[in-house]
Amino acid sequence: MMAGSVNAQSFSAGRVQTSVNVESESVKPGAEVRVAVVMNIQDGWHINSNRPTLDWLIPTELTLSLPDGISQTNIQYPPSKTFKFSFAEDELDVYEGDAPIFLTYSVDAGLAPGSYAVEGRLRVQACDDMTCLPPSNLPIAFTLVVSEDAVDSKNAFFDGYVPSDDDFVTFDRAGEQNQIAQLIDESGLVWTFITIFFIGLALNLTPCVYPMLTVTVSIFGNQTDTNTLRVFSKALVYVLGIASMYSVLGVLAALSGGLFGSALQSPWVLFGIGALLFGLALSSFGLYEITLPYWLTKRLGGTQSTGFIGVYISGLVVGVFAAPCIGPPVIALLAFVGTKGDVFFGFWSFFILSLGLGLPYLILGTFSGLLTKLPRSGVWMIWVKQLFGVVLVGVALFYIGLAFFPKLTAWVIPATLFIGGVYLGFIERTGNNTTGFRLFKYALGVGAVVGGILMTQVLLKPSVEWTPYTPEAYEQSIAEGKPVVLDFYADWCIPCLELDRSTFTDPAVIEAMDAYDRYKVDLTNFDSPESEALRQQFDIAGVPTIVFIGEDGQERREARVVGFLGPEEFLGRMVGW
């Protein structure tokens, strides 16, 4: 029998309980079986979705360790619901009630009959309308029974919960919902492929794709063939060469499962992406050039490449030129294809993306007369290259910040606008001998600087000033007979951030808090020995919790704030004692 055919072990943590349902009592070697991990969330409570609305929120994530011979082919998280918490400005994507996670497992044809244990954990974070509990890890365990005499039984649970592409969204594990996955969910496969095609076409507007035009000119500019159909065929083969390289990426991603998407969870991978983009930015500023070897570009554009095989190989290799610019869409697509695990979808997704990328070269290669109409490189191109360099620096800083300083990522955009506007508009001298282009640079620079200043003003809104908590500083305040406010918070706590953004930026609250010594107590590592000691000392059940200590060193319990309160309610608590 298969343990868990009705319900496997149940576990609970805080406001969430889990149970496991397995589709059938046993499964034959070479067959597939579905498993449902059901999250039962207490009424009035919610947990973050697998793709939370904000990057820094703790996602709901199921991680399982599988025995050899059993592989996971699919995981489908339940559709999220939008919920408006009183402490949040925007609606958040959450799960509530009974929310099943469906998994599909494939059993190798040569796997020996027997019982196979599957164990892992479900990471969740629960919030009600006032507070958020710390993240919890719920253990998950069930057993799969493999038998040559497997009976065709079916768990009645699956009669009511049958996963389908229309009802469930497949996710990668990179942070927020993959845009490709969201596109498929909202628009369907056909429109998704159309969108992917235009994404590939738009990649031609990036500066490091421009050398592909030069190589295309050198290849087809040497053509003496006047047969339009034959020239078109060669141009098509050339584009197919470009497409082949990227299609292989899609197939590899599909065969590797969630490798690409799950890797993006690592801060070091995010840092690596940021460092790579920063290196590309330095190239845009002219510190060095990223080019193919001269012998290779000469061979690509020489007479040896004018045959069909030579043209195909040229297209296969020339796609390397685009690599520095196509990172973000390719990363998103790789992550989604890896999780979907569909080789057919992976191949066609990247094939269509590369067809969009290669369309201009199909036209240029076919109608050789258009090659003389290409825009000439000049001072404008140097300036545009540096413009993209500024953008790449901004994106690089965003990735690095996301890896190690997520709270500071909001400053990346205004800083990039301000510094980039000053540099591109007033410091960088390219094209200043042309009046029209100089005025264009000034206008863009002024606009970017103004935009950066306006965004900075929003971020610099005055707020209550806090001192990081230390036992020594707190004891000194008590010894001196000063009233104290302790703000217990965590980085993963949504209402904590909303207190900082709205309540603690209110002028009346700022003025009222000036009478207190104010300490921020970081409980981000909620289960650490240090946090546990502080929680017991001040009787803290969850965050945010605001504790008011009087001049006599005793807490004013009636004033304690648990969860989010707006400025007026918060002031009411303060003056109440």
C-alpha cells in the first residue's frame, strides 16, 4: 500500500497545517503519480504566495528530497488571491483557506519494487490583518510504493482537485512571478509566442547587437548572386543559424528542470549577474572592447562563408554578439522553461525569440540594396553606447543591492537618473560641436536630473530617528530615568515597513516621539538565541511590536502596539498614559 493514499502525516506551525494526499495506493515502474500537499490556513490568516508581490517577502516554497529513481516532473502552486491588509498600501498576493500544491512524480522503468520515503519542508509566513508571524518550516513526509502489481485505485481527493493549466500557474523560483509565466496564464500560448517574437525583435535596438549588422553586411555584401529566391534562402539559413544557438539553450533548460530558476535564489548568483552587467557597462564606456577575434570575423565575412553551410555556421557564431544585451529576457525565459520542463515549449520559445532577433538580417540579407541604407556609426552612436552603459550600471547596482541590500534598491533608480543625467547631459563631450545634438543632450540631462531629485524627495521624507538597540544603551536610558520606545521589527515584516513609511513619517508622530529614547530591535533572525532572549525578556509574540517604557523603568502595557496602526491611532496610544 502507499502510505498517504488518504492522508500522510500532518504537521502544523502557527496558523498553518498541512496534509499530504497521494493519487493512488501504488504505482508501476515507468509510470507517473500525482501528490497534493494541502495547506490548511486558519481563518483570518494568510500566507505569502509562491510569487509574493514584493521581492523581499518570504515566498511559500515546498522543497523535497527524492530517492534515486524517482524524479519530479512538475510542481503547480495554487492560484494566489489578492488581499488588502490594513497595514499595506497595495494589495498583496496570498493564499488562504485550503490551498493545495500539486506535484507530479515519474518513476524510472527499472526501479525495484518497494517503499520509498520522500521528505522535505514547506516554508511559509503567516499574517493576519495586524501582524506577521516569523517564517516557519513545516516538515513534509510521505511514502511512495512501487509495485509491478499496482492497482488502478484513485484517491477521492483528486476528484475534487484536478490541476489544469487553466486553474494553476506554474512558477520558477527566482523571486517574483516570472513574467513569461504570467503572460501565458493571462493571454494563452499563441499570444505568448507572438510577444516573445516581438521581444526578440526589440533586442535589435540594444547597442551590442549592432555589430551583428556589420557582420551581416560583410557576408551578404560580397554576394554576386542575382537570384532573389536563392539569396533569400541563404539569408533564411543565416537566421536559422542564429536561431539554432538559442534553441539549444531552451532545450537544455527544459531538460535541467528548475536549475536556472532555482539558481537565481542565491545572493551570489544575483551578485554575479550584477558584476557581469557592470563589466559590460565598463565596455560601453570604452574601457575595453568585447569583440570576436579578427581572424573569426574575417572568416565570417569572407568568401568561404557564401555557401549554405558557411552561411549557417556564420549565423550560428554571430549570435554571440547579442549575448551581452539579451541577458534579462533570456534569464526570465530560461527560468520559466526550466521549471516547466517541456522540451517542446523550450525549443519553440527560444526559436521564436531568435527569429524575432534575426528578422532584420533576413530582410537585409535578401535585399542587398538596403545594406547601403544602414545608419553610419558616428558621434551619436558613441553617446548612445554610453547611455546604455549608464543603464547597465543602474541594473548592475539593482542586482547587487537585491543580493545583499534589498532595502536600498529603491535608491538605485533616482541615483541612476541623477548621476546619469549629469554625466550624459553635461560632462560627456561627445557631439557638442553639433548644436542640435548638444541641446538634445542638455534637455535629456535636465529631465533625468529633475526626475532623480523628485524621486529622492519621496525617499527622503522625514521620519522618526531610531538608534539600534544594545543592552548597554537601553540600560543607560533606564538608569537616567528617560522614557523609552522599543520598536521590535524584522526585514520580512510587511507591517513593520508600513509603520516606517506612513506612521513614523507623520509630523505629529515625529514630534511626540522626540520625548523618548528610541531603539530599533532587529528580530529578523527570529529563532536565534539572541532574538529568543529578547522575546522572552519583553514578552514579544510577533512583529511589529512597539513597547513603551516609563520613566520608572516599567512598561506601560496599555500603550503597547501590536501590528500596524495609523498615525492617529498610534498617537492615541501614546497620549493614553
